Amino acid sequence: MQPTLLILAAGVGSRYGGLKQVDGMGPGGEAILEYSVHHAIKAGFGKIVFVIRKSIEEPFRAMVGRRVEAKIHTEYAFQEYDSCLDWLEEKPHREKPWGTGHAILSARHLLDAPFATVNADDFYGEDAFMHLGNFLRNHCSATEYGMVAYQLGNTLSENGVVSRGVCSVDGHGFLSGVTERTKIERFDDGIHFTDETGRHFLADNTPVSMNLWGLHHSVLAEIDTQFRAFVLANSANPKAEFYIPSVINNLIESGKIRLRVLHSDSQWYGVTYPEDKDTVQAALAGMPLNAKQ
């Protein structure tokens, strides 16, 4: 069975100042997500599912959706603050949805095969999709998931500090832990993160998670169970977010799954700050997808 690519594109983009999901970055005006679609098709994925907000459906389809639909079977799911809360009699009031785990759950009805998740505004590189496509077709199961890890030095922004999940990998190639590090940046003497105890060195080749997951569709029942518990515990917190790494970590700690770490040497690009756009456009200048014809 061909795997599905789930593209998370419901973000508000408050720091960026607009819909960075559809902002033209490539030489032909291609959005970053179109590169993910292009690489996924080459890697043997059979379907694209976009998770968006209903309020951006029209511009999203007009600016990138129709181009993707012309290349591969495409479906849409909608993530709103009250999505997947039919079981709750009184829904908590909040302005934003509940995070990446909630986004995946919003597409549950469209996911019937192993699938990969990507952020719409991140460029991952072709080899990451090749590794992940092969894993999803041949090795993914209800007890073994996968993720692509990048070298830390290939994921930094020139325009501000970043946060990264630093991965520990056991001798068999499985994830043994992820430690969230914040305020990471490159200095003259190397890469460092800063915490309450000071500044600490991190090697350029330190493996980090960029939320490029390969999941078996049986995970959806687990996400639903954990999401319900999360909502009940955080109903009074309008800023609480339900992240997929927390779901995966709970499954690993409970012994329900193992997570295979797939390594990419590619340069990762993301658009966190408006100034990042120039860097991404320069990197994609030699990679036209002929999106505008």
C-alpha cells in the first residue's frame, strides 16, 4: 500500500505576518509545501492530505491546492479549535486549535495507510522522503514507527535563535530519548544552547528532530485517547497545545512502540522569521518545479 503524506498547514503564522504556507519561495512562485509534494511523489507516496483552517480554504486552493491536485490524489481536513470535540458537552473557549497532535486527529477519517507528517512551511530535501517512503512501505508497523533526524548544523536560522529536540539513539538505531533545547544559535566557537545554567556546546552533527514522522495509522486511536485526557486536564488553559512528540514519547515509554531513527544529511530550511524568506528563496533558486505553466 502506498503511504500518505499529511501536510500540516493550519498555522496562523503570527510571527511571520501572513500565510507562509502559500507564500511563493521557489523561482516559479512555488510554495515550500510544493517541494514536499514533489519529493513525496518521487518517493512513492500515493496521496496528499492537507490539514488547513476552513477560513483559508479558498486562497489555499487557489494559490497551491489546485496545482497539487493536478499531480496526485489530494484531500483536505479542517482543524478548528473545536475539531474532534464532539464527545465533550461543554467545549473550552479558545482562539487557536490544540497543536500538531490535534491536527493529525482532525484528518483521522482520511488516514487508512501508514503516513508521514510534515510542516507546510519546512523544506526537508528529497533524500528525507526517499528514506521515509521506503520505511513506510517496508518496515512500518503498529509497533514500529520512524522519524527523520537532521544534523543540528543544517537546521539553524541566520535570523534568530531556534529550539530543537536533541535525539539520543541506541545501538540498534532506535530513539531512546529527546531533550528539548531552546535558544540555540551559532557563535564563532560553535553551536550553543542557553539555559538557566549558562551556555552549552552542541556539536554540528548532533541529531535533532524536525517533526518529520513516519507513523502507522493505528496511532490514531492512541492520539484520540491521549487528546481526550489532555483536553480534560487543560480545559482552563487557552494556550495549552497537544504536540505529537508527546504522544510518541508516551508510546515509547509505555513499551508500545519502537521508533526507528532515519538520518538525513540534507540542509533543512524553515520560515520562522520574515527575514528567513530571503535565505529560503536563495536556496531554492536552482530548484524550479514548473509550478506556473
